[in-house]
Amino acid sequence: MPQHAATAAIPSHFAAISVSAACVALTLALLLRWRRLNRVEFLTPWLCLIAGIGFAAAFLRAWAHDLAGFGSSVVPIVGAAVPVIVAVVLLFIVLYDMWPKHPTTTLTQVSALLLPAFGPEIGGTVGAFLGTALGTVAVTSSRALATLFGV
């Protein structure tokens, strides 16, 4: 269990996206579903990922970690593997659907929103790479949002 607790920390730079910035990104993602804005629909998973980073830093990460602890206590043999499996499936869906010329679905949006919360459950090299990638997305998007809104 101590190894699982070590992976529960929020990755660095997740706090760069505030809850209000996450709400703005989620609102923009929902607006892109409108038919007239359909041309830039490829930005929707990125905006959902940004919103997920902000929500994960605020509250969603703690909920995901509590759910992982609950899963390991209910099913002691495979319970600790459930959040890792969920994180790997979410990562696969997001990476597959962000491929160019691939349509964005509701599953892609939900997966991108939940990936930052469940991603730190993956340990090792893949987890470190995912944390670094999400941290880079957080810093880049916070700078872009600050420039866009003049903050």
C-alpha cells in the first residue's frame, strides 16, 4: 500500500490551471459541438484535457484516489489493479482519438476529462511520462489562456 500512496500525489504543474480556467475550457469544448463551430472540432479533446487537469488539481484527483482505495479494500486481490486498468484504458482512448482526422466523440471527451485524475495511478516510466506530458499541457494551456484573456 505505501507504493500506491506514493503514486497518489498530484503531478507538478497541475495547479497552473484553476477551476475557473477549467470551466472556461469546458465551456469552449461544449461550444465546439455546435454545428457552426464544427470546423475546429479537433480542439475539443484538448480543451477537455485542460479542464480535466484543472479539476484534477482541485478535487477530482482526490476522488479518483479514494475510489482506488475503496476498490482495493472491496476486492483485495485485484482491487489495486482496477484504477491502473481504468487509467490505461482512458489513456488509450485519448491517444487513439487525438490522432489526426479522427472524429471526436462523447467518449473521447469524457476520457480526456477523467485522464488527469486517474493518470497518476499508473506507476513507473509510463506514469512519469504521462505526468510530464500533462504538466506540459497544463503550463502551455495556462499561458495560452492568460494571453487570450489578458490576465
